[in-house]
Amino acid sequence: DTGVSQDPRHKITKRGQNVTFRCDPISEHNRLYWYRQTLGQGPEFLTYFQNEAQLEKSRLLSDRFSAERPKGSFSTLEIQRTEQGDSAMYLCASSLDSAASGGYTFGSGTRLTVV
Amino acid sequence: GQQLNQSPQSMFIQEGEDVSMNCTSSSIFNTWLWYKQDPGEGPVLLIALYKAGELTSNGRLTAQFGITRKDSFLNISASIPSDVGIYFCAGGDRDDKIIFGKGTRLHILP
């Protein structure tokens, strides 16, 4: 078990381009979460999966954002037509069952800079 | 929506001092969690609290789940340089999402 892995660690993209991030959760964890964190703020919930089912999406997740977890293992977060306001740290976390079982384990995040 | 208010926003202390920070909410949470985040990294879980009134320690860290389920505090005793970072409180809601506060930034003066 190597923890939660996120790739890439950093991404610089031009406005209008599409980007995709990957998250590999801890292998036995069936829940996977995406959060966004901007400078000086705490992580903000975006969406989460239980196995392959996407159970909830935040209003922060505009229609330019899409997340998938096709086989209930790794997940991808895609942002289409990126805007400068999308610049943030995108954090992935996983847990076994629920938060009540011991909180989430976070990855190191993908820092996106839109120029 | 649910919000967590953390205080103080930042702290400047001398090495060896004790630290206290807290978190309040207008909503009830089923779980309270405290995380620490170092620059460029994801948050790391320090302490998880599951019952109202629960007091839990992890080394020099002590945290309590408030009786009303709307607040929590974290104490750090005898601070050391590696305690520098951002501390987040987080509440687990009934939908099982975790909502984070804005963090307390701890600085240790040389």
C-alpha cells in the first residue's frame, strides 16, 4: 500500500485547453473523493464515488468538470476549456466505507496553473 | 450551507509553548477530524473524534468533540519546529462528506 497517488503533481496549461488528472486510491478503499483547494482556503468538496458510482456532485463542479471512476479503482478528473479561475490544488482522497471509519487519506494533490 | 469557523486564523508562538485552536459550526457533525497540511502536500489526519464529549490524545496533541456536536478544539503541548503548518478542522456530515474549515496557520518564532 503506497497511499493515495495523484498524477501529475503540477500542470501548467493555457486558458481554453483541456486537462485531465488521475488519482489512484488505496487499493481496498471503496470511496474516492475530489476536493479543490485555493490559496489560503481549506479544501472544498467537489464530488465523490462509492466504487464506480458517482454519488454526489457539488455546485462548484460546473459542466466543464467531469469525473469518472470506471472500474471502481482509479479516478480521473477532467476540466474542459480551462479558465484562470480553475487554478488551484486538486486533491484526491479515499476511505474505507465512510468518513466515520477514520477520515480520509489524501494524496499530495495536483497543482493546476492556468495561464 | 455548512461552514466551519476556525480560530485563530494564524498564530505566532515561541518554541516550547502550548497551542490551542478551535472550530465551531452552526451545524451538527457526526465526526470531527483534525488535519495538518505542509506546503505542497495534501492534508494528513492527526486525530479523529466520533462521539460527543470524546477527548482523544495523539502524542502531544489532544482534541475534543464538543458536547453540542457543533465544536471541537485541538491543543498542542510543548511545540517544536516541525509543528509549523496549517491545521484544519473538518466535520463529517450526515451525508458522509467531510467539510473543512479555513485553517489555522501556526508559525514558530526562532
